[in-house]
Amino acid sequence: MRFNVAGGAGSEVAGPCFSPDGTCLYVPTQRRTVAHPGGGGSGVTYEVTGPFRRSPGGPFPGTVATTTTVPGGTTATTTAPPTSVDLIPAIGSNWPILDNGTNQTPGFAALAVNDSAWKVQTLQSGKLLGYGDFDSQGGISVGLSSSQNYVTTYFWSTFSVADPSQFGTITARLIHDDGAVVHLNGVELFRSNMPAGTITSTTVASNARPERAEDVRTFANTLQIRSNVIAIEVHQTSRSSSDLAMRFRLVGTRR
């Protein structure tokens, strides 16, 4: 889905969501200048005010319906928000990708980045972003040659949260080959299979990563109202590494 708005030709919709009371729809756009947390960015999120029509007899989208039968045969249906929400789903999320070997680190996630020239891929079911394996989606540049592969590939994803205070924790689920550093809103969230200290585009991963091992980590909620940015850099163990893989899911758990 794309937005056709002034100054935002080709902009892609990423993670629309309703406010908790269902009166507003927030629609973030993905292809635009991403600014440092706390300011800027032009047209990153659009607010659409309802009322919105629900399906006949159905709960508002994003709720769970529960039917209870009491003595006497009377039934009552109540709705409540699910306990967890996919903020970035593992399937169907859009990822701008920079795979040209340029140096974006350190600090690439905290700088204003124009990703309009980055290629964009959508995570497919049963696939990973990357190359060199049977379940890779492909379409990502390997490098100059089989012995001069790019060490680092950069991935972005944006999502919108109408009410961050509803979440107590967030859980990141990452598959990566080989090393990775994950940033949320310009701040490093965690690194996996990477050395300590400053990371640059030529920093290699600490070890070869077991195929398709998932790294699951839970953190205190540091989400922002409306637009949020996940930035992931994936590093090879060497320039001759034959494959690269990344799949990411972010889940918010309600208080």
C-alpha cells in the first residue's frame, strides 16, 4: 500500500493502528527522512479521525471477544484488548535495506536518514531477508566478489504506537547470520554475537552464527508516541562469508 500525498510520492504505509478508544487511526509512512528521536521528520504519521464502521456484530479491530454462559443459560459477550500485540510482525513487515557497502556506523540509527533510495523488501512467510540460503528472499547485494563481500548490511522498519503507556515490556525476536546490533529510536537496544566497543561497517561478527537460531530478549518499554524506528545492522564474520540472514519481530506486552 502506498500513500499519494504532496511531497511524499511513493511513500509506503507501515503499521497503521487505532487509538485505544477506536476514535483515531494513525498511519505512519515509511519512505521519508527519519529524524533523531524527539524531533523532525516530515509527514511521518497521519492522523485520521473517525467514527469508523465495525463489522456487524463484531468487536472493534484489535480486541478479543469472550462469551460467558451464566446459570440459567444467559450468555454475555465482552471484549478486551489482547495481552500482546505485534508491533513489527515477522511476516508482512516492510524493510528499507542499504546494501552498497557504504559506512553508516557508528551512529547511523541516531542520525536523520533519507531512505528514499534504499531498496525495500517485505518479509514473506517462511523466508528471511538475505542471501545464500534456501530460505533467503534474495535481492540483496553480496559485494564486489565472493572474497570481497560487504561486511555490513543495514535494515530499517517503522511502526506507530498510539498509546505507548499500555505496554509494560517489549520483546524482540531476532534471527541473524552472523552478528547484529539492534537500535530502537536511535538508542542501541542490544547486540548479539558482536564484540564490545564501537561498531563500524568493517567490524566483523564474533563467531559464525548457528543457522536459524532465534535470539529472544525482553526489555522495559521505551516506545514513543506515534512514530518509532527499529534499525538493525547485520555483520558478517568475514568478507568471504557466503550467506546473510535477518528476520525480526517486535511484540508489546500490555500491563
